[in-house]
Amino acid sequence: MRARPVWLLLVAALLVVVEAGCRVGGPPPPAAVAFAKVELRGGAVPVTLSAAGDALLIGVRRDGQPVVPGLLRRGPGGAIDDLPAQAISPYAQLAVWRSIATDGQRIVAIGGERGGAHGHVRWSVWTGSAAGAAGAAGAEAGIGEQVQGFSTFGGYEAGDLVDAVLTPAGPALVGGWASARVGFDIAVWTTDGQVWTRQSSAGTALESGPAALMFPMAATALGQGILVAGWQLALDAGGRQQPTVWRSASGITGWTASALPEAGQAGAAVAARCWDSGCGVAGRVDGTLALWRLTGDAWTRLAGMPRIAVGDQDRLVAPIEHDGRLIQVALDGNEVKILRADNGDSANAVNWTVRTATGPTGTVTAVTAVGDTIYLLAGPDEHTQTLWRADLAALTS
């Protein structure tokens, strides 16, 4: 074998030194965020999370108990208490929580379990108090089913229920119902205190028509009204899937629709959360994770987001806001990632910080912040999820 020229060996050595120097001198990767497991007693499996003032409400199920759905409250000191959950109808006793909304005092919730000859979801609606005797006008903390007639949420024209919402005008349920024109409308139910009634969507922005079909995915309170996130199938534009949000001015009145910007060829708004200064929506555009932010009355898509693949059937959780920063938790391959958006040098610029979460594994199904703590649920399926917590300061440092 011929000996290599000395100058080639010197160049190779120099390249190795330069490369090593670049690695050493470059910025270190962001530190991982360590989450701690929150243990729940009595075989309780967490299903949903809701912030209730300075406490966390945990919707759980207990396999093998007379009443499967349960409700726990984790106080600011870490103590976890059982809150009564009274089911009346047979399917409510088997229900899995689909949505629990609270304003810190009132609670409205949706449960569901498949049954019957066709395996459709049999829905149950629940109301109660999160505050206890010191809060909601002397009401005891807890939740109970409000039994409804089968046709309220079921029948040939029924769609799914997607979320419960509490507004200053009262509670509401958001879902879908067969349209008088074509396909399904976005539907809203309200209550007189005991009986829930579906309101007509005809003539509103919630109604499907020959030009577009409406598909709600999530709903949350926004100011005096409601924000619904989802997508519409634009039949007049070749069947394009357009991420869309619908907003009511007050309660369930004054609906308007807004197509979210920079939506690519196909997309959907999947999860939403609002706070005093705006809202955040998580969704997908052309098979990748996308985030939109509402400031005032204007929606913008956050630019430069790290690429995370999101399929049509993948679950997403709503972003949270902390110290003016938008934070999104998502599953990236086999790792749970924390994405933080910081404002850049210009109004539309976004600087991203991505951290790996240690502890949680599997699909992330719920995220919320209470005080200085972030909580999340993750696991392979809804029967084996685990509750985790971490300090918010670790995400924003």
C-alpha cells in the first residue's frame, strides 16, 4: 500500500480539529424537562385534566367499581381528594370522560360509552361544583348526571359531542347534528337547568351548505362567547380541507367563521385554548404540526415551527400560555417534545426552543397549567394513561 502524502494527513487532522472546535464552541442543546409522576390511589386511571383556579381537576375511571367515572381534585399543596360523581343511567355508570369544563366553581362535563346494536356512543351530561361549600353558593363539591331523553344526543341524525364549555351566559355543549341542507352542522346545546336542548344552526355560520361542510374538533370559552376549532370541506374549491374557527359574540349568539391563514393544501384545527389576551390553536397543515395565535381579532400562523409529522388520526393537545409565550406539547416519533415560541426581532418573527420531556411516553392526550406547574397525560391508550407534572420555570428558562 502506498503511503499517503504528508500534506493530506495534515489537512485531515486540521479538519478534525476544526470540526471538534465547532462542536465544543457551539451552543449546547436545550436541557431536557424532567417530569415527575403523580400517583393516584385506588387504581384510578386519569382521562381528562382541567384547571380549576389553584387546583387541578382530574377526570378518572376505575375499572371494576360500581361507578366507573370519577373526579379527583389536586390542591395547591399536592393533596388529592375524591369528589362525588353520581351516575344514574346505566351508560353513565360506564362512561369515559370526553370533556370536563370548569371556571373554578361550576362544572359541566360530557361522558360517553359505546353500546347498543350499532355501537354508537351513548352520551351523558354532568354538572356540579368544583368549589365546595366555601365557593358556589354553599354547594357541595362534586358532579352528578343530568339524565336526558335518548333523542337529546342520540338517534338517526346524531353526531358526536366534542366539548363542554362554560360561558358567562351559561353552559353549552358543542358537537355535530344532521343538517337540514347537506351533511352535518356544528350544533350547540344549552340548558334551562335540567333539560338540555339543541339550538338550530340554520342561517348561522355553523350551518353546512352546498359550498362547504363543517366539522368541529374542539371548543372552549372565549370572552363572553365560545370558540370552536375544526375544519371545513370547501366543496366549491375542489374539496379542499380548510382549518377554520367559529366564534360567538356572546353565549351562543352572533356566530362568525374565520379560515385560518397559511393553511397549505389541506389542514385542520384540532385543539384550542383561550386566555385573557388571546387564544392558541394547534392543528395540522399538509401533514405537519401547525400553531395559530389570536391577538385582538387577527389570527396568525406561527412561522418557522420545527417540523413534526401529524397524521389525520393523530391526537393533539391545546397550547398553553405562560409569561406571554406559547408552549406546545407534542409527540415527535417516540419522544414527547416541549416547543416554546418566543418573539423574535420583528413583529412576525418567532424563535423556537425545543426540549425533550423525560418521564412521559406515548400519545399526549391532555395538557394544562395550574399556577407554576404544567400537568400532562400520556400513555399508549386511554386505559393506561399516566399523570405527570413539571415546573413551568423549567420550560421558560
